[in-house]
Amino acid sequence: MKFLFDFFPVILFFVAFKFAGIFVATAAAIAATVAQIGWVLAKRRKVANMQWASLAIIVIFGGATLILRDETFIKWKPTVLYWVAGASFLGALAFKSNFVKAVMGEGIELPEPIWTRLAVAWGLFFLFQGALNLWVAYNFSTDMWVNFKLFGGMGLMFAFVVAQAFWLSKYVQEEPAKTEPPQP
């Protein structure tokens, strides 16, 4: 459910684009992101820093798209968000902080070097995603870019998470099975 909630603006953007074009889709994505933040706040939950960053980036780049009637700005939005995320993961390591461990550390125990490799992998993955988004945006039609944004982006993210799960599985310690005393 959280996955769908996080991708709600992207899915709405895709649907709006297919029915009404890039400018309506951009307005829908802005509205969806604002509604998403509003929902989190209404539930009295903490809005994650990346959600705030996403809101700022969609308002700035989406707003520029709508005001200037130029789709180039909305095509840059995912790249900027990916690059901010990638730079955050990698930059935090320079300050002896690990955002991946901060998020996942309560649910899984890993050796410290593995946490570092994980943060580097996520940082590089997001930098790659940003570059790939620009390549698709500038080398294919807007329709192809929108399809890639939803299916390619989510597909790559899913594949990356699955690959990481397999890689991490060799480092995760399994808890010994609890044996029940024999019943009389």
C-alpha cells in the first residue's frame, strides 16, 4: 500500500497524460503531491525529507512547465529528484552518516561495511536513474518518456530492490528456530 501511495503522483501523471496531455498531467502531479503531503499531515505523521524535496521540485519544475508552456522542465523533475537522493546517500557517508542504515537499521542487522556498500549502491543507482531519465527525455518522444517514467522507472526500482534482497540475504543472520518442549 505504501508503494502505491508513494507512486500515486506518478500514476496520476501517467493517466492524465494519456487522456489530456502533458500540461494537464503536470497540474495533476502537482495537485497529487500536495494532496499526498496534506494527507500525511492530516494523519499527524511526519513528512519524510524526500517527500518535502519531491514537493518542492514538482512545484518548481512543474510550475515552470505550466507557466512557460515548455515540457522540458517537467522532464527534468525526476532527474533532479534522483540526483538529490543519490547525492544525499553518498554525501551523508562523507559525514559518517548512513541514510540507508537509518531507515532499515531497526529491521535488519548487517556488518558496517555492508551498510556502507548499500548506501553507495543506492546513491549510484539514483545517479544512474537520473541520467537515464535525461537520456530517454532527449532521445525519445514525450509519450515514450511518460511510459518510461512509470513502467521503466518502477521496473528498474523493483529489479534493483530484488537484486539487493538477494545480495543481502547472505549477510542476514537467521534466528534459530524455537523448539517447543515435547507435549506430555
